[in-house]
Amino acid sequence: MSARICVIDTDPGTDDALALWLALASPELDVRLVTVAGGNAGLDRTLPNARAIVGLSGRAVPVVAGADRPLLGAFTAEPRVHGADGIGGVALPEGAPAAPGIAADSIRAVLRAEERVTLIGIGPATNLALALASEPALAARVEEIVLMTGAWAEGNITPSAEFNAWSDPESLAVLLGCGRPVTLATLELTAQALVTPARLATLEAAGGGACLAAALAILQSVPASRRFGFRGFPLHDPCAVAWLLAPQIFATRRVHAAVETHGTARGRTVIDRWERSGQPSNALLLDALDADAFFSLLGDRLVELP
Ligand code: RIB
Ligand code: CA
């Protein structure tokens, strides 16, 4: 089976780092482009982070800068989880310079060159939305949009909103309305991918090279979550990549999903899991995950990197 051509849009980001390494280590994915937005940290940090993460993998994938703010509203980072530098203070060797151009143009260039492209969004959706909104005809070439975004229950940046959706809800609305297959890895799914000391120890025992060592150092920098009784923390972004590698470890359901753009619930994703809204399904919700299989996949792939 030929590798799936994909673009990853990211805001590294501690969990983004592991998602990128997982994707770059997996032969099922042909990562053609990594585009970067401000999110967990400002673009002045997320861009060098993405360059360093890709550089350490040894993969020659272009990294292109994109939006440093949402379509509307102000930019807000999340240093409490990711640190001021975005990757928990872990020093990585500098990566290759960013490729010229801007994210939205680069995403469109891949779409023009290939008939079937998967878009993986693991940060605010600004770059992906700008790419599709400014040339809608290219959406027909999008095989699937896989997003770590949203929550059908509690949020993690406000009581009702998850960080990526909250960071740029207008852009998320563009993707939810673009008519192409959208797959959602929400907080309820990523909560099942809890990084615990035991799972960290298993990853550490795997051996591996500089990428796995860096991944462990990054994971060890993330604070345990009070929401999970300080037992660990959810590993969000790699869940979106794992869906494309091992769909058999997920349970899914068709849903209608929308996002609030106004008021105190701005960024809240309204996900109809029980067909109450009468709205036709516009997304596939990743509902459940075999967590042990997920962490085995993660370890098996990261150990293959340099
Ligand atoms: O809410 C979790 C999401 O926001 C993840 O993508 C994390 O990296 C942050 O961007
Ligand atoms: Ca992210």
C-alpha cells in the first residue's frame, strides 16, 4: 500500500514534538510539509522548535512558517504546560533553516501537486483554514483532515473550550464546513492516552537514539495534571497521527460538530454524539482508544528514529 501523502500543521509544543516524530518515523506516512503556527508558544519559538524536531529526525521535510495569530482575536500562548520555549526547556540542536514562503501557500502547493493529501492539524487551525479558504477548489484534493481539537465535555483552557479550538474558532469552523472528511481527536479521546510514570519507564527501556531521548526529556518536563489526580497527563497530538497508522486501536462514531465563536463559550465545540440536533454528520469522532496499543506503537516507532 503506498504511503499516505500528508501535511502536518503544528504549534510545537511538547506533545506536537512526539506527534511529529511519530509521523516522521512511520513508513505509512509520506510527510511532504510541516507548517507552523503560533499556539503553545509564539511563532518565534514554535518555528525553531519545529525545525529542530524535524532536523533531529534526519528527515528532509520542509518546515514553513505560518500564522502568528488567529484569524480574529488576540494570540495567547500556553506556557503552563509547554514552558516559555514551548518544549519544556529541552535544548535541541538547531534544525535547518525554514523553507521560504508562508504556510498557506505551501499547503496549497502540495494540494496542487498531489490529488490526495491528508491534512493533520495539531495546533490552532489558522494555516489550514487560510489555505482552503483562499482557494476552495483545492479542497477536493483533501483526502482527510485529522484534527486534535475540541471537546464534547469540559475544556482545558476555559471550562468549555479546548486550546486549539479556542485559539482560532473561526478557522476551525472553516474546516468543519469545508465538505471534506474531518476526523476529530478531542480531549475525551486524548485523556485515554495518559502518560504515567510506568509508561515513561517503558519508553525509557526501549533504548533508541537522540529523538527518543529528547522525547523522554520533553515528556518529563510536562507537569502531572490535577484533572487526572496528578497520575499523569494526556498525550494529545500523537493520537491524531496514530489514527492514520493504526485505526484498529480506535473506536469511532459519526457526529455533527460545530464551534462557538462568540460569548463566554467561544471556542467550545458542540459535538452531537447522539443525533439530537437533526444535523447531518460532518465529522468522524475518535471515541475510544486502546491506550496500551497506542503507547506500544509510539515506542516501537520512536525507537526507529536516529
Ligand atoms: O488542547 C491540547 C492541544 O493544544 C494540543 O495540540 C497541544 O499541543 C495544544 O496545542
Ligand atoms: Ca499542538
